[in-house]
Amino acid sequence: MNQKLSDPWYQMSEHSRIFTLLKMTQHALCSDPRDKVYGMLAMASQKEERSFRVDYSSGYTFSNLYLDVAIDEIRRIQKYEGSIHSLLSAVEASQLEMTIPSPLPSWVPDWRPDRRRLSRPFGGGRTYTGYRFCASGDSETNFELNPADNSQLQIQAYEVDSIVDISDVFLSPSLSYQEAASSKSDLLSCLDLSARLKQYPGSCTVFDAFWLTTVAGVDETGDAPAPHAFAEVFSVLMDATTGRTPSLPGQSYTKRQQLPEGRGRLTPAHLKERSIGTTYSNALSAFQAAMSGRRFGITGKGYIGLFPCASSRGDGIILVSGCPVPYVIRRVGQDQWRYLGECYIHGMMNREAIPADGLSWETIILV
């Protein structure tokens, strides 16, 4: 048997690892931020290799502890040839970063309750399982801690694009058929940004790229691709929101959308009815899960995407070797970058952004 598979530590339940438990309990409250980790010890497997210590002295701060936990996760990934995505997917710079910077390196998860991530990971639910993308193709994970400074993480990355326009953060996104025509509609703010696009990179239409982005390409469970039935719901709501037909290039219409008014035409009011109500409800759930805590934006190459809440114009978008999704970074110095979080960009999630001659990786230092 393969040594990795027969190793008792490898066979340990994923849900009994400290790092996974922290992901699952990120909303838990505590008075001492170190207890976010120490409180998990009774539930965690005793087989797990750990370098951090239980220490409440002032010389071992929560930032020391959280860094040690992240380093343990890195060592686990390296030992078992995993992907650095398991670490990066747990990190999302909070809006508090704008006014009260975290003492942690940007790539280290901050488990404090007020710094918890607001959005659902693009891998699925809170345990980070679900539908898998493959933005970087079959590339192998290649990363290491800086031997001279373990607060710096060196990754192999390929910069594919940058953000040129971006919305405000969606905290409680709504897709209400009752407020479709409201000037405060969340859908309208996204449509306003997308209105400049006349065509979309690749073979996708602007319309399909738009609605698929607003649900991050998946259904309400996060475990399967978004069904095409969602397109009808979005098409109805978009036209009610903008007052235009079509609202975006390439927009599709079903037969019941094209019937005369009063003769069976599908309108926003019909979305509460049983025949389409379930599809609308599922689309709403998918929309809220994808948009909550994120910003909607446009890239320099004309792609539509969902970005971390701390993102802004000019931030870079990268693929990382061995990782399934793109990420957002911000330059802070010569060859040094801050990591902001993962992103969804329609048309980049399944190898489409990989050049025909392959990816030319460069070393990027996350601080």
C-alpha cells in the first residue's frame, strides 16, 4: 500500500484536524482569541502533529499562535503533496483591514470573530467541500516558506488580469421579484457595471457570463453546476430591473417570456407560483451564497467576476500552481504582495485562461 495512504495520520478523519475544525467554527465567539484554537484541542485527533503550544503568557500572542497553526497546515500539505488552496481558501481580507490592519501575514487565516470571512468559499460550504474548479489545470503545487522569514510565503503564480471596476460589498444580497425595478436593486448595480461589455471573451455571451457569475457557476447546494433553468429567472428579473429588452448582449428568452402581456407572458410576479417558484427559490439561494460578502466587478480583459470584500481597482488576479481557482493580490513592495482572497471569474475557472504554450510561473512573495 502507498505509504501516504497507510499512514495513520493521513487516515485520520478530515473533520478531526485542528485546521478543519477552525474552518467549521469560525463564527464561534471567545474572549481570548487564542481560545479559538485551544478550544478545539479536546475535539481534535491526538495523532495530529502540532508545533504550537498552549501558552497564555503575553509573550505568545494570538498572532504567534495563528501563524504556527498556518505553518503546521503548510507542513501537512507539503508532506502529503496537497494543494496550498486548503490554506488560501480559509483566508479573506476583511473590510476592517482598511482601518485596522491585522498583525498577521496576509496569507494566514485570522480566526478572530470580527475578522471571520463573510462569504462562502468557492469550494462549497463551510467545510470547503463541493464543486471543484480547475483554473490552473493539472499544474503541481509549488510553494515554500521563506527560509529566512517564516512570515513570508513564496508561491508560483501567473498574473492573468486585474480589476478595473468594482461594486460595493454585498452584505445581504437580494434578488426579490418585488423590488426588481428599484433603484437600490442589487441586480441593477451589477448590470450597470456590465453594460459596457458588448461581447465576452471566448464563446460565452455577456448574458450567460453575467448570471453564471452571480451564482458563482454553481447551484444552491454549491455541489453541482448551476442549472440552465436559472437563466430564465435572471432574464425575467433583469428586464424588469433595467426596463430594457434585452438587458445584456446575448440574452436568451423562453417561449413563455415572449407571449403577449396578459396571455401567459412570464413576469416577475409569476416567480412566486409553483411552476417556477422552486427554480426561483433555488436561484435566490445560489445568488445569496455567491454574492454575500463579495464585490461584483469587471477585469481589464473584459471578464466578469466576484471578488473579495477588500478588493479595489488595480488589484491583480493570479492563477497559482496546483490551485483550482484564481486569487486576488495587491502589490505592497518590490516582489511582495498582500493576499486578499479567492475569486470567481467566468471564463477562467476551468483552464480557459491557460495559454496554448502553457503557464510561465513566477515566484510571488506573500507578506
